[in-house]
Amino acid sequence: MTGTRKVRTVDLIYIALGAALMAVCSWISVPAAVPFTMQTFGVFTVLLSLGPKRGTSSVAAYLLLGAVGAPVFSNFGGGPGALFGATGGYLMGFLFTGLAYMLGQPVEKGLRPFSTRGERAGNCA
């Protein structure tokens, strides 16, 4: 079991604070011709400040809170109707943004995230 990492209490606190920040940002609405919320700002702030693993976990926790009915989405909305309604794809896109950020980290460091041992051995031959 090498390479496994235990989830510490401080990680759970950061994940919960990130979900709370996204909820608060989704409630802030900027009036314009087409009103918009600060929800996207909250998602990117959480991802960049907490890192790929904790940030993506925080986005997943935020979506789970909304799925069970907590009013964490814009206009204090929540529940399955918000996830499967008109803005549901947009909300699920937040999770895919976090996953893409998580997968992009090894590439940024010069590593190949999907290489296998056999593929590495074949490259050496």
C-alpha cells in the first residue's frame, strides 16, 4: 500500500471551508443586463488555493450538499432539480474543471500521468 495518503482532519476542514466559500459566492449576485453570480470565481479560487486534490474534493462536497437539498446554489437553490435542471450541466462542469486541473498537474511537472510500467519498459527497449 505504498503511495496512499490518509485524509487528515485539517484536510477535511479545508474542504469544508472551500465548499462554504463557493456557497457564499454563489449567493452574491451582480446586477447587470444578464445578472450573474460570483460562483465561478469561488470555484476557481478554491481550486487554485487548495490545490488539485483538496480543491476537487471541495467542489464535489459542494455539489453533494446541493444534491441533498442544502440551499448552496444561486438564488438559494438546491436539491436534485437544480442539478438536473437548466443549470445542472454548468454545475457539473465545475467538477470536470477540478478533475481536469487534477490531471493537468503531473503534465505541468513534466510527468506522463497515464504511463504504465509496460509502456515505460517499452520506451527503454
